Amino acid sequence: MPIYEFECPKCSLNVTKLCRLGTDGSQIECPRCLEMGLERKLSRFASPGIGGGDACGTCSRLLAAAAT
């Protein structure tokens, strides 16, 4: 199950929840003001590179091949 970020439209609290894939937040209650219907935010994610690099696995391989 993915972790989604939500924002309460009433009090602007940001909430992180482990939810089923595709959850839109309409059935989630704000823990601060108890408002139903949080808005899902667009989240960034990180992918560890191969060998501790900054790039994703595919990019790390391409960068390594270009360096040789």
C-alpha cells in the first residue's frame, strides 16, 4: 500500500497516511479539526541509486556506461 500526503481544506493540516492504491481522501478525517474529505497532494518520492549514487538505477547505469 502506498503512502499518500493529504491536506485538510479547512485547517490546512498536512497528513501522511498509508492507504489503498488510488485513495482520493474523501473518506479520511482530519485529526485536528475532524473535517471529512482531505485533499490528496502531489508528492515527490526518492529512489536510491545503484552504489549510493544520486540517480535512479537506470540513470546510474547509463552514466556509468558513458563514463567509460
